[in-house]
Amino acid sequence: MNDNQIKCFLEAATCLNFTTAARRLYITQPTLSRQIQNLEAELNAKLFDRVNNTTKLTAEGQALFEGLEPIYKDMNKLIRKVKSGKIGEQYFFNIGIAQELVPDSALSNAVKKLQKKYPNVTVNIDAYDYRELREGLTDGSLDMVQAVILNKKKMIPDFEAVIISKEEPYLAVPKEENYSESEMLTIENIESILEKYPLICVEPGNYDSYETDPLGVLMDNIGWRRSEPPEVRYVDVQNTIPYLVSAGLGVALVHYHSYVSVMKDVKMLPISLGHTYDIGISYNRSKSNLYVEEFVRYIKEEL
């Protein structure tokens, strides 16, 4: 029984819906089903009954869930606590950055100021998906997050945010496409491009921190006129998108400071959608400390 199997089983047992569970884990539904099947084979036990589009735990599944869930929660909490460095006298300031972002200069300059004033503090910076960013803010294992501003309605009550920039949307396309990066794409241009390439998106559940997902943004804002929606290629993680676009395997709706923008074989084509992405830092006020307060002040000085 490995970590992926445990996560898939616990999420499926909580949701009792494999599609919903897969979205909450930011994986595909077939991937989740395979993990459950492998776990059932290893345990030689059937964990779920699926009858008439309804999913229920078997007696064995219920026993496994009741025993495993509290153990797994305690283990993850302990791991995040240890990784956060908040044990003993040494202090670590932990920053999480959304996987698709190129780090902003305001954040980099704030880190330098914090490190200069508190040389005994070790600053850690790492990339995470949005589920991990929310969990880190909630349990305090992340002091600060840089991302598209997380939806307050889905966050903890003491969530706070400072907007660094408002990003206009772009369509990232393979470099060989014959469009100018200085001219705004028209509806006709977008539809023509999407006839040739699929729109690459992370599984829908990953976008609950955005106003909506990329397909929804396009369909709602460009006045899509075709009877069929564009082809969509879903991927498990955000950081695979730049490589797929660069290889000519699809296009992506992004903002300008997405990591895809630094790929040499990608063009960033501006779109007018009446939709912007708010990029900023987020933190948990109830978990904040002297260093968080200083860091927020440094960020605001950079704006």
C-alpha cells in the first residue's frame, strides 16, 4: 500500500464519487480507478460497490477508511510540521509558489530584504499545486504563497492577500503559428487556432482557485459561435503544459507571467476577454508572525 493508493482511497471513500475524487486530487478518473484496483488486488478485498451509478463502501472498505483516515491525517500533519522547520530554535520561512508561475521580482526583492534583516532565518521556496498551497496556508506549514489569488470563499477565515499585478489573458501557441505577438487575437483567430490544436488544461478540479477554468473563460467571453466546444486535452499537473505547447501538441489559456511564457518555442498571443488574473501573495493571518508581517511590508514597498 503506497501513498498514492492511500490518498486515492481516502478521497474516493469521502466523496463516494470517483469523478469528484479525481478532480479534488487533480488527477484523471482512470488514474484514480487504477490506484483503487491495485489497492484492492493487494489487499485481496473489494472496497467499493458500484450499483446503478451509486458508489458505496463495502464492509471491508468502511473498516479500512475508519482505521486509516485518522492515522494518515496525523502522519501528514507531522510531515508538514517537520518540513516547515518550526521545531527547535532555528526558524524557516517557507514560501510556496504556484507551479505555473515565473517568480515575481517583487517577491524576490522582498526575500532579499528579509534575509538581510534576519540572517538567522532560512528562506525556503518551492513550487506546489493549488491544493498543496491551500493546505499549507491552513496548517501553517507555508508562511506565504504567491499564486493567482486564491478564492476567499474556499479559503480559511483568516486568509489575507496582497495583489501584485492584474494579468491579461494570453493564448500560448506553438511558435510556428503565423500570428503577431503585438496584435490582439480576434474571435475568428481563436476559433481557427482551436480547430488545429486542443486546449490544454489541468483537470477541472484544479481551477477552483480561479474565477473559472480556462475552457469556461473562453466559452463565456469570446462569444463562441460553433455548435461544438473546442477539443480539450486534460493533464494531471500544471507544469507539463509548457512542454506540450512547445512541442506543438496544443495551446493554453494563460497569463503573461505563466512559466510557459519563457519557453523559446512558444508564442504568447494577447486576447481581449474582459477577464484578468489577480497575481499576488496570500497568507494566513491567524498563523502569521513577525517575519510574515515584515515580508508583507516589503512586498507593499515594491509595488
